[in-house]
Amino acid sequence: MPEQEMKKMNSDKVGTYQFVAEPFHVDFTGSLTMGVLGNHLLNCAGFHSTDRGFGIAELNENSYTWVLSRLAIEMDEMPHQYKKFTISTWVENVYRLFTDRNFEIINEDGKTIGYARSIWAMIDLSSRKPADLLSLHGGKIVDYVSDKECPIDKPGRIKLDNPERLSDYVAKYSDIDINGHVNSIKYIEHILDLFPIELFKEKRIKRFEMAYVAEVTTVTNSLSIGR
């Protein structure tokens, strides 16, 4: 296949979206917060899937929805206040129960400043169990798999032996999203709030990983945070 045609096919598979680091999206250092970046990544995933016919609204019509299973974000630098930046996203792999989605974060000068990897499942809203992705629109989702490179490591298996319990948290109104459980990014924010602010004056987050194993809902609304 000619190189020009390959590039066009890849551009059809990759969604690119522009943002600005608004003053209310940055921390006391003037840098975009990890929580806001995470929300932008999830929004881009939503835009990309909706544009290609498998967004949450369409899934909800058949009592399905997307849930995030794993997330790894690796940044060389964060966008600064008022600076424009771009996020590109694409599907790397589709399996029967999970799909891999990647992201590239680019600053206003066109420099790549970070990447992210995520793993998603489609669940049945009634049973809350994973559903067969390859049955979605006759498996058409595989048509959007891209070979665009994502050079960071995949999310690893996070396991804690005898974790130290640091905090108990009860899920509140602002934590619960459209799927009826604590929003994926809220976990990131709650974890970062455990660290002293002095630490953020001296250091920055290079890589952040999350593994979502069980839901915290309005019924099972207690969340324990440990290390």
C-alpha cells in the first residue's frame, strides 16, 4: 500500500483535540493538574469513540457502557497556564473483553510532552459484567485499530502486600458519575491529596498508574486508601 494512502488511513483512525490550560485547571505552580489532564484524556476517548459510532450514548441505548480498567500517564512536563496543547488518541488493540487505547500529549510548539495508555471494558449496565466487544456493531470497532506508536510501558499489575491504611473516604455527590460509581479521575485526586503540599513544591509526577478493580457506588460508598 502506498505511504500516502497509509497516512490517510491512520489519520482516519486517530482523533486529535485541542485544549487550553485554563487558570482554574492548574495548581499553585501554574501547571495543569494530573486530575484535569486525566479528565481531558477521558473526554478525548469519548469524542473519538462517539465520532466512530461506539460512544457511551449509543452503548447506553443497548444497556452497555464503557468503564476504565487501567490507566498509565507518563509526562515529561505539564502544560502551563494559558498554554494551548493537543491530545491525540487511538485504539491500539481490541480483544473480546478489553480494548487498549493510547494518547499523545503535544504542546503548542508541536513537541510531544507525554503519553498515556489505557485499558477499557464494555460492561452490561444490568449485570455490571464485561460484554463481548467483538459483537459491537458486528465487530466494526476493529476497523479503527491504529499502528501509531506509543513508546511508554503498558500499565503494570499493581499489588500491595499488607498495605498501610492511610485514610477512609465516603463517596459524595461530586464523586459519582453517569455510570453511578466514583469517577475514575476522582481516585487520582484523592490519592494525590494524601501527599504534603511541600512535596509538590520540590518534585513533579513523572508517571502515574491506576488499576480499577472494583466499583465504589452510592451503595458501597466507602473507600479506603493505603500504601
